[in-house]
Amino acid sequence: MDHSRLWISAWVAAVAMLLVSCATVEPGVYSGGGRGLHDPHSGNNLQDLRDCREIWDGGTYLVAGPVAGRPGSRIEVRHALNMGNLAYNIPLRCVTEWRVVPADAATLSDNRRFLDIRPEATPGQITLTATTRGDSTSLTIPVLDPDTPNLYGSWSPVEAFSCAGEEMPSVVTMLPEGRLFIAHESLGNRPGEFSYSFDPDAGTFSMGSLTGRVRFLDEGRIVFSGIAFPGARPLPPVPPGAPPRPSPYSCEQEFYRVGELY
């Protein structure tokens, strides 16, 4: 038996498998990922799913950090399976296919955990889809113009109370699809969900029937005016003879960025 020829054949096969994992089947379409690639999410906050057969239809999901990018930026992507009160990291070996649309807007890293937006990408949206044992899940990532302010992510107030004496939210988180989460420390930081819209050209911010304005001090600080976030509890009545309480809509509320929902 020629052991050297067997070793060479095995080496060639291994290289071929690696090339297949790195290459796209067609523009924007990637294989699940080859074995032996480093997975930064393996055992990091989430346990790995041991058996791919446990994946069920509608149980997989993708999350991105940050939730929006700009041309030339990198987005970290998590791929997980929801099982009751637990979530598990989905190993690359379980994934059949990844798809990036538009194909020329971004590339997926060899370990499929990072989406690199091309410097020449046009501002708009990128959709990433992962297919696992017949179950597909997609994530839409906004690509912002370099001059467009980024409202997405999580923000905390500079002051604990508004000028009207209301408890400020501990964290306000805004997602690209118009979902808004508001948490209060006195309520155990359990977030309530609302909807919002933002017009970056006009600087207007709407939440339900309320409309105010957002002013960006820099990339990490913003000021809301003309709008009041829901309080944790109703304020007590103003004592007799006391001056009237300022309207919460007259308050300016400054927030600073604390991170991305991930």
C-alpha cells in the first residue's frame, strides 16, 4: 500500500472541502460552512446545539450587532435556535445555505459569523437568509449613508427624571423594523414594546399618536423634544397651592448610546 499517495489524496480532499466552504455556489449564495473553522459564538453566551435533528420549522432566527451598518463596516451575525426558554448556537455543520441579497452589497466571512458591507455598497437594505434542514430565517440590515444619523440601538437617559418629575426609562431600544422597547428600573427593567417611526431628513420622531423631534449631538448622544416616553407609574397629584407641574412634552430628554440590541 502506497501510504504517501493515500496521504496526498486525503490532503487534496481536505483542501477541496475547504475551498467549497469558502466559495459561493452563485453570487451571494454560500455553503453552510466547512468543519474546522473557528466559531466565535461556540460556547459564548449560548451553548452549541448538539444534534442538528432538533431544529424545527420556524425555530431558527438571526440577530445582528450592530443592527445597522454603513458602507465598509462589519456586522456580526448570530444564528440560533429557540427551544422553550433556552436558545442554542447553531453550528455551521447544521446549515445548508446562506444567501446575501443584493449579492454585490456584502460578503459573508468564511466562518459565516461576519457580514462585511462593501465600501461601494449603495445605502439601502441587505437581506441575509440562513437555511437549516429546510427551515429558512432572514434578517434585514439597513445600510446607512455615511452622513445619515443612526438612531438604531439602545440608549439610556442622562437624567433619571424628566423636568416634569417623571421617571425616565432606564433603556430605550429602537430596531430598524419600527419596534421600540422601553424599560424602567422600578419595573424590573422588563421592556414594554411600542412602535415608532423616524424621518432623518426632517428630524421628526413619532411614537403612536405622538410626534416630536430628535437632535443628534454626535454619534453617541441624542436629544428628544416635544415627546414623552411612557412613565413607569402615574405621578401623584400636585399638592394644593403648589405651582403647576411642567408638561412632560415641554421637556428635553438627552440620551447616550449604551449599545445594540443583540
